[in-house]
Amino acid sequence: MPSELVSAIVLLILVTDPFGNVPLAVTAMRGVPRERRVRVIVRECLIAYAVLLAFLVGGRAFLALMQLSEASLSIAGGVILFLIALRMVFAHRDGVFGETGADEPFIVPLAIPAIAGPSALATVMLLASRSPGSMGTLVVAVSIAMLVSVVVLAAADRVQRVIGERGVVAMERLMGLVLTALAVEMLLSGIRTFVLQLER
């Protein structure tokens, strides 16, 4: 498996944060009958997948339309990732993405912003702008990352029972630490690109 594909898959799994979303999925599904839960999870993941693919394919056109540079996207994505990573490392009472309602989730909060949140959207746009010739590889990476989300979130009840609430929190904090490093790298990359543009 090419290193570029592996790197993209790992990054996308971190920003979509399936294990960190387990408590959110359990809470959001509380009012949903057990026999419907897997179908709802699959539906929400498909919506998130469609949104991510739209930003992956149309990201460059969107950047051009909004007159945004790769450096600004890299810095903005790094800031968003960093803020979300901080909420993952230092637990917040409303969770990583804020409060959730008691009804059956539809688009919000699971599809957006839990799975296809600002950090994931910024990440796919950044990956597409950096590697325009690797669109096939990026589509595969997004597909694999979403498949991981489907499998983990469909088994959310069992995952939480097996590793316990403390285990979920520990895993989320570990992912938060890795995501913090990725956010800093993204910020530094954007700043480096901006400085090089100033020197020309």
C-alpha cells in the first residue's frame, strides 16, 4: 500500500474520529429502536461520505471561487484541528462537538459535524489542493476512513461495553494527542508557504 494512501487514511480516520464519536453515537441513538440503529448509522455515514467527496472533488474550485490560498486553508485547518484536538485531550462536558438532541439524528449531529466536521472538510480540501493528481488515491482513502466509521459506530454500544467509558475517553485523548501534532504540522506548513510567498 503506497505511503501516501496510508498517510491520508490515518489522517482522515483521526479527523473523522470514529472512536471519539462512540459516546456521541450512543447518546444520539438513545431514543432510536435497537433494530433501526445500524440503518441510521449507515445513513448518517453515507451523508457524511457524500459531503466529504463533494469537498474533495469541488474543493479546488471552491478555493478559487472564494480566492483562498493553500496557505490560508492550511493555517485555518490547523487552527480548527488544534481546537478540536484540545477538546479531545481535555474533556469537555458537552463533548467534542457540543450538545446533542434526544430525537433520531438526521444529518446533525452525527453526519455533520461529528464525522464530516470543519476539520475533516478542511483536511480533504487541503489534500486535494496539495495532490491534484492523486484524486483516485484520495477517494480510496476517504472510502476506507468512512468504512472504519461505519463499522465502529454501528458497534458503538458493544465498543463502549467492551472497553468501558474510561477506555473510550482514554482512546479519544490518545487520538487527540496525535491530532494535536498533525494540527501543529499543518499550521507550520501553512506559515512556511506564506513566508516563502512573501520572499518572492
